[in-house]
Amino acid sequence: MKYDAIIVGAGAGGGVTAALLAESGAKVLLIERGKHHTFADEKTDHLRNHRLSQYGQNTGPGEGNPRVFVTPDGVEHIVQPYESGYNNNAMAVGGGTPVYGGQAWRFLPDDFRMASRYGVPKGSSLADWPITYAELAPYYEKVEYEVGVSGDSALAAQVWPRANPYTMPPVAKTARGTYLQHAANALGWHTFTPPLLINSVPYNQRPACTGCTLCVGFACHVNAKNGTHNTMIPRALATGNCTLLTETMVLHINMHDARTAAGVTYESADGQRHTVDAGLVIVSSNAIETPRLLFNSATSDHPHGLGNHSGHLGRHLQGHMYPRAIGLAPEPIWDGQGPGVSICTTQFSHGNPDIIGGGMLADEFITLPIIFWKRFMPPEVPRWGQAAKEFMRHAYPRFIDITGPIQDIPNPESRVTIDASVRDRYGLPVARLSGQVHPESVRTATFMYERAKEWLQAAGVERIWGKPPSSWLSAGQHQAGTCRMGDDPATSVTNRHGQIHAINNLYVADGSLHVTNGGFNPVLTIMANSYRVAEGIVRRGK
Amino acid sequence: MFDATQYATLRAVVDCMIPADEAPGGLMAGVDRYLIHFLQHDGVGFVSQYQSALTALQHEAELRHAASFAQLSQAQATNLLHALERNETQAVWRTSPSAFVATMAEHCAEGFYADPRQGGNAHGVSWISIGFEERR
Ligand SMILES: Cc1cc2nc3c(=O)[nH]c(=O)nc-3n(C[C@H](O)[C@H](O)[C@H](O)COP(=O)(O)OP(=O)(O)OC[C@H]3O[C@@H](n4cnc5c(N)ncnc54)[C@H](O)[C@@H]3O)c2cc1C
């Protein structure tokens, strides 16, 4: 059978794309290497999940899928999915979305025109998006409504131009959030409850969040967390036009001729390989696996990988640097209220003296005790003995951490390539990640770290500590940028429609398209942009 | 995996790293059993480091106090581990003493502060002491 479209990866971007194409009547084959992951599959293991993957994860990938990570000293390390150098997102039906935290940020208008606003710093590849905020805004709104976002409409409207309110009120404020609110008021900072892809009230025939203590990194126990796994993908399947294959790895995109993709070759769970044809191929495998698949599909017409005519494929890899400051409230403040994140400020997203862009600051999702021990203890506190135990007892009920993504300044040397020797269990070259963040990103992160400390200081905390930002590659769960869109084929991988410049029927729809990644968690933008790409495909009748 | 002396030493180190006070310590919470299970599964890569370090620890105790490690007072054991953190040794070590102390401290904390399903935080005793309650 020949499909109208094959979508590689049923994540955030792929899920949205599948729904729109299937609802338009197209016959869609949606291929996902992971499995369905619901709370029934959840072991609620505090050491093996997507928030702390010390020895493993609750979704994939599993054995036989290494990557190569090159540290700043130039040393190559073979890394497993649960190790930090792997920069994993998550692998399941829904991609990162069944286990994410669900912060649902729109980028700001200036995030789409960073080069115009700030100029291009030396060594960076800062560029404007080929589209504006105004062009994406209607798609943000569709995603907020169709996937489901709760938020503080009136306060958020002071930050973004938006047509309509959120359809759900914001989630509950924690005691910590209220405490930080007083401090922000004293500083004159504008704050609000972050928008979340979490039901604050029943929505879409699913219940409201129970405020449980297990949130980010795990599947939701009442299915109140909204991702593509419980919205767009079921919608696609409900049309009868979409076939979803799980535990199925796409190995290769096949070309019919230099300008036309024929389809894909995949391996299913039983180890059988199949080749299937389609009128259109859309790669939505995330910002590391999408370029890897395009590299691994090189032909004599495209010897350096599909979409790599300009040499930009895999470059400009960026996640987000995350400065973090921690302090102790004078009295216990922990109330165990999930999802936990309940106050943020966009005061420093732009317009900071001598800084390119800026970032967002928020308090933290519910923090499991072992995560506090591993990541949030001050460096000088002993890790064992009576003092360590007493510190945990004193600090855990009192700690407040303030953190958030900064607007990374992309550079072409932060990149995904394929490794010359290391292969995965399918015999394919694995992704090789190399490079460092741009010095301007470090400056921004340092600036935001100071603002986080300022907030804690104003709150009157007892003690403040944190980690000064390092210059290591940032990719991870917020990975983006490796197939950047642009109007000029010489400086981009796809055009503004997400179509690979030199190939008529090969598209990308995921975080890879982001030219810059905003100073915000990226998933709402990935969904909105994929919605726009998919709608364009439907409209142009391709 | 461990002989009787090594196992006794392991338990004594756990007791030192997460001592009992007004709240239960690592031994009462099952951290020693957690470590054994861990070393048989995800922690297999650490087994030889543990074996060699536990034997060296016993020798340190014999050389310094003419006693086995498990017989040392809490203060003696703690001081000895602090000396190892500074890589001050009297016995022969085939593995880095300071690295071992840091590694084992981390493994003990993983057992003690992670979910009770892992086996090292029996009845959630560590969570009760810090005020964390798992709630759905
Ligand atoms: C714990 C966690 C918390 C997060 N919290 C937030 C948050 O609060 N806010 C936010 O904005 N973002 C958050 N994120 C990030 C968010 O999930 C990602 O930005 C988003 O999922 C990326 O979308 P994507 O479409 O680019 O890729 P993905 O969602 O990663 O989807 C790609 C899919 O393709 C599949 N795939 C890859 N290669 C192949 C192949 N060859 N064949 C078949 N299938 C393949 C993968 O298995 C995956 O399912 C979080 C992520 C995690 C893991």
C-alpha cells in the first residue's frame, strides 16, 4: 500500500502533524520507535526516570543505542541514554510529552527576530526566524486550546499579545510561590503562574490534576497532563486514516530521484525490515535523531546527507542553559503541592543592559528528595555523616530554588554529526554531539543567575548558593535548531514551510526547525510550528 | 560477593555515613541490603571497587586501632573515613580511597532518600524525617 504521508516519530511535532494530515483525509503512516507509556507502565522509580536517570529511564531508548559525546577537551565518550552526555529527551508515543513538565510557553515577538534586534555576535549564528510572532500566534492559540493549557490569562496578556484567554485557570499556587510573590512585588517585578499543559480543571474528557508529588519525569496517574499522546495522536487515529506503528525504528529515508523522496525503510519489533512508499515524508524525530536520520540517508545526489546542500544540517544545536540559585526560607515552606512550579517572571527576557536576550525565571516542579540530595546541596555541605543527615532535615522543608532557561545564542560548532565508527543495534552510525555554548550564552546565564539570587535575597532567605554556569554544550530535553528554517537555501536546511530546500516532498516538523530557541521551554512552539507546517502541507495539497 | 568481614565492614560504613539519631539511620532503613541488591544489578560495575576498598578499610582499622573496622567506635570510624577522603592511608589501597568514600556516600544516599520500593528507605523513614510525603 502507498501512503500519502509517512511521519517519522510520534512526539510533540509528529503527533500534531499526524492529526492535521489524517483529519484532512490523507492516509498517514505514523512510525514511532518507542511504546505507549501510561501510568500503568510507570514503576515510579526515583532513580530511573526522565527527571533523574541515574541508572535508567522510564521510557527508552534501551540497550544498543549509544551516542558519542565530545567533551570540551576534545575527548570522545560513548554514552548511554541515561547518561547526561547523551542529551536524551524521551522515547515513547508522544515523545517527551507523556513525561514532561508541561510548561507551555509562547516565545516573545523579539525571540523571532534576535539578529535584527541585537546584531550577530562574533562566532555565533544568531539569525531571525523566517516567520514572525504574529504569523505563529494563531497556531499557538490552536495548540493551547486543542492540547489544553491552563494559565493566568490576564497577567500573561501583559507579556504577550494574545487574542483570547486560556481555557483553564492557572494551577494552584504553592506556599513557596506565595512567599516569592511578596519578594517580587517588593522588587517591582511582574510575576504570574506559568502556563502549563496540565488540566487545572477537567478538560477534554479528562480529569483535573490532583496536585500529586510525582509529576515531571513521570506519566500522570490521572492523565491530567496534556501531550500529543492523549490528544493529537488519538485524534489522528480516530479518523481511521492514520496507522500507528510502535516499537518500530525508521532506518533510512529512500529517494526516488534527487528531488523526490520515495518512502522509508524501517525495522519492526520482530526484527523484520520493511520498505514502504509515500507521497510525502515528514521527519519528526527530534533535534538530534532528525539530522542523524538525514545524514544516514545520504545518496550520491546528496553525498553529505539529505538537506545538507548548505552544510547546515546538524549545526546550531541548542538546548537551554539553566542557571539556578537555591536558598533556605527561615521557616519550613514545603507543602508538597504539585505540580509545584507556580510563579515566574519574564521581567528579564529582553532589554537587559549589555546582554543579548535574557531568560525566564520560575520556581521548581515538585522536587523528589534524592534529586535535592544530588543536585541542590551546597558544595561545602558534607555528603555523609551526621552533618549531612541534619542538613537534609533542615534544608528540604525550607529550600526554594529559582531557575529557568536562557535564550541560547546559537553557534555552528555546536552540532550533531554521525560517528565514523560507533554503530547502534541496527548497524547504523550513531549521533555524535560536539561543541560548546557561545560565550554570550554564558554571559546571559551568569546575568540570570544573579537575578535569581536577587529574587531570593529580596525574599529574605537564610543562605544562597548555586552553580555558576559552565560552557558545556546545551541540548538535552530542550534540544533544537539542527534543521533551521530560512528563506535563503545557502544558510538554512528547510524553507519556511519546513520543506527541505532541494527536495520537493521531504519535510521536517519538530524542534529541529527552530532558528533560535527562545528564552523559554520550547514544546508549545514546537507544537504550534508543526501545526503551521502541517496546515501548510494540507493547504498546498501536497 | 562479600566475605563475612567485608560485609560487616560495609554495614559499619553505612552506619557511619547515615547514622541513627532521633530518626532511624541507614541500617534500620535497609541501606546495607539495598547496596547488595544494587551491586548485583545496576551496580555490578562497582563490585570490585567495593571488594578491594572494604578489605583495605579492614586493614586500616587493624593498623590504626588493632581492631576490625566493625568494632570501631562511631568517632573512630568517622575519623578514619575522613582521613581516607584526604587520601591519607596506612594500608595498601588498590583503588582511590577518596573516590570510594564519595561513591559509597552517593550510593547510600540513593538507597536512603529514593523511593521505599528500592529497599533502602524502609517504610519511608528518611522521607518522614525530612517531611516529604508521597501523595497521589
Ligand atoms: C522530563 C521532561 C520534562 C520536560 N518538560 C518540558 C516543559 O515543561 N516544557 C517544555 O516546553 N518542554 C519540556 N520538555 C521537552 C519537550 O518534551 C520537548 O521539547 C519535545 O517533546 C520535543 O518535541 P519534538 O517533536 O522535537 O521531539 P520528541 O517529542 O522527542 O519526539 C520525537 C519522537 O521521535 C521518535 N523517533 C526518533 N527517531 C526515530 C526513528 N528513527 N524511527 C521512529 N521513531 C523515532 C522518538 O522516539 C520520539 O518519540 C520536557 C522533556 C522531558 C523529557
